[in-house]
Amino acid sequence: MSIKENLSDLKSQFKKRDCLLVAVSKTKPVSDIQEAYDAGIRDFGENKVQELVDKHPQLPDDIQWHMIGHLQRNKVKYIAPFIHLIHGVDTFKLLKEINKQAKKAERTIPCLLQVHIAKEETKFGFNEEEILELLEEGAFVELENVRIIGLMGMATNTNDENQVRSEFAWLKGFLDQLNTKNLPNNFALKELSMGMSGDFLIAQEEGSTMVRVGSAIFGKRNYL
């Protein structure tokens, strides 16, 4: 099937029609991204800064680029002028660097705090206590050039759907808990980025507002 047909098939499965589809275009050529763009997609996710910087000038200006991978602090400056949303903010030091580079670019950069919800040590992210402590300390208040618009989480890589569902449900509950608090002005927690090709339907059922799907759109990746 073509990319356009894959997208049509994917969208027909959605449990939530208003859930944003972020097409994960990492390792894929510009021609594939253009094909998805021509089929109506405007949000694309990349996980490597160099690849993102290379692709950005070759494609239409109205594409909204999402940084979905682990972001190193020394790479933030390269994407700060144009990035639409950074999903994987996993430390306060990284958030401070994003704020610094956003200020230089005379922008406010929307971010999601990545929360570690998986039963795996390999996943990055804050834990619940860290976020609550930072809020209590007022640490976020000084960051005037970032806007925290929600949370991101990656479930355990397992075939146990109940475990995946419980992890997503917990993250939705944590978002709701945070929204009961007196949050700083640079917080507007509306988005929940959870769900990928294998679990996006469960994620939507548990409250996801954006899913990150690649192989179901573009086909299997060649990492060579």
C-alpha cells in the first residue's frame, strides 16, 4: 500500500478522532515525508537532531516538527529556531538549556515533560516525585521562554496489554493530579503524548491527545 493508503487505513482505526497523529519520519527520505504531507499530514516526528536539521529546509514551511527522541543539551541550539514541540524533556537541566536557547531565538518553545512510566531501566524521564518537588520549589517559574503543555510517556515494551494500559492510565491520572495544583504561568497541561505503532489504540482509550506512529505509515525502517 502507498503512504496515502496507509494513512487512510490508520486514521480509520482511531478511537479518538481529535487525537493528533505525529508521523514518525526518522530514517525516512524527504520524498516519503513529502508524500505524507501531500496526503494531509503536517506534524512529523524525528529523534535525531542532525537528521531534523537536514530535512527541515528541504520541506514545506508549514510542517510542524516534533523532537521525539532523547535530546542532548548541546544539540538544543540547532533546533531552537524552528522546533514546534519537544516531547522528551527528561531533566530539569535540559529544560533550562531549552529556555536559554529559546530566549536567544526570541521564541517560546512548547515542551512536554517525559515521565518514566515503563518497567524498564532503558527509558528516560522524570519520576513523579521529581516533578512534584520541582513544582514545590518554584523551579519552573524562572523559565520564561518555555511552555510546558503536557506530559509524554512510553509504556513497557511488552505483549501484556493490561500492563501497557495501566501505565498509560497512571500517566493520565498524574496529568489530572497536576492540574488540580496551583501551577506556574508557563504551565498549561492539556497534551498527553503516549502511544506508538503497537499501542496507540490503548493509549487513545486511556486519554492520549497525540500518538507517534511511524512504521504503520512509512513501512519498516532500514537502520543501516
